[in-house]
Amino acid sequence: MSGKACAFIALGALVFAAVAVPVEAQAPKNSPWPSPPPPQNAGAPADQSNVDIAYGAFQRGHYITAFNEASKRAQQNDAAAMTLLGELYAQGLGVGRDDSKAAQWYKLAAAKGDRDAMFALAMFNFQGRAGARDLSEAARLLESAAKLGHAGAAYDLGLLYVQGQQFVQDFKQAGELFTMAAEAGNSEAQYALATMYKEGRGMTKDMTKAMRLMQQASIAGNLEAMVEFAIAQFNGEGTPKDEAAAGRLFAKAAHLGSPIAQNRLARILMAGRGLPADPTESVKWHLVAKAGGASDPDLDVFASKQTPEVRENADKTAKKWLSTVAPARP
């Protein structure tokens, strides 16, 4: 793969463009909706039996039971149960959706030190779901939740430090927060931290650490990380060179909808490096990538030199793939 073909991802164009997005735009990835795990409150209640019943019912979709059991525990000032009630009202599960009541329960739980409630309430403030948007209060809540070990809060707080909005821009502090979230398994934080190591921004430049984190994020399903790690594997940058593994990873990312991966897969199938050469599949993925905005003059020339049968089959399969995938995209 040529240097021109591979030199398409840079810090400013990808991660730090992404982290410049307001945190509320990140909320759906990290918020408790629509299928949150059981909140991990700072202090476990003395008797968790009813709380376990409530969360077990919640996870099985028995929302009325979850509401009734959580209500019992909430009357005993249990913060985890209060957070669950907030979730139910926030999502309208078992009860009518009511952002005001959800916020009230989150506030009660947050006041008792529940980090999940703090995070959920921060998202409410960013989105203005229970009143006017309050970015300062949202940032304060993220900071409190992060101090209690909430990985999503640490990641979003790191974004704020990168943006330099609610806080003075501080890449070192962002890196520390991303590190905390990455170590807790947050794939977005792993990807952001990897990019900081890769570019030497906020962290000492270290390609080996960068690619180790990129691989972790890739395994966790982070699509951008899959693409970057596949590029690194193909070129042997910061990780052992393995064109075959890179080809398989590009294929996986291509099927998940990355136009960049689709373009790289088309090139691999054109050249027969990492995967066996396949002109029909190469032209197909080129057409799919172009539909997603990733044009490539070299592949245009390659496609034009193929037989009418190859071009026809590629066009047919590309249209079928696009018609199947496009409706499923948000």
C-alpha cells in the first residue's frame, strides 16, 4: 500500500476534530440510555437484596416490578434505588417518561454520592432535558463522578479539557482523564489516548503505546481504532507488520460501514496483498467507499480496465450491499 494511500489519518483531522464536538453529542455513547448497566454507587447499601431484585427485573425488562422494588428501597434512602427510578422515568419504562421526576431522583442519588446519578444528571444538564442547559453544572457533575471512578464521566471530562470550554485547555489533564477511563475499559478513551501518544500531544510520543491502546480499542469495537490499527499493522508502525491480519481487520471495519476501510480493502483486493486479489470485490468495495465519500482515482482507473462482466457484477453487489446497509444506519 503506497504512502499516499495510507497517509489519510492525522490527529487534527480525526480525534481532535471529534473531541471538539460538544460533550452532549457524545452523550448517547456514554449515557445510561437505553440499556444501562446496574449503577455502581460509591457506598453499597447494607441490604442489597431488594436492590438486586429491582435491577434484575430492570435487566429482564420487567419494568413495573423494577419500579415497585426500587420505590421500596428509595423510601429507605438507598441511592442506587433512587438512580434506578431516575432511569425508569428518563426512559419511560414501566412509567410515563418524565424528565422532571427523573432529574429529581438523580439529584437525590447524586447528593448521596452515587456516581452514576451524577453522570446521568450531567447529561441532563448538557441536553437541557429538565430545564435550561447548564454546561457549568454539567461539568461540575462530570468532575465529581470522575473522581468516584466513573469511566464515562472521566472521558467526557477529558473532552472538555481538550476543548478548553468549561475549563482552561489542558492536554495533560485530558490525557490523565483519558488514561483513567481507558484503564477502566472505555474504548473511546483508549482511542483518544492512543492518538495523543501517536501525535505526542499531552503525552510523550510513543508509537508502541499508541498502537497497544489502539488495538485494545479495536478489540472493544471502536471503528476508528480498527481502521487506524489495521493501517499500523499493514505498515508495521508501532506494531509488528502483518498484512494478512490488517486485511482481515479492514474487511471487518468495511462491513461495519467505514468508507476509509472500504477504500483500503478495495486497494488490498486490487493488489492481492494481505488478501487474495479479487477484481470484482475490489471494484465493489471501491463503489461502496465512493458512495460513502471516499473517492480514489487509482481505483477508478483499475475499475475502468476490468471486463464488462466484472464491472457489472461489482456494480450489482455494491448496490445490493448499499441498499441493505443504508436503511439500518441511524
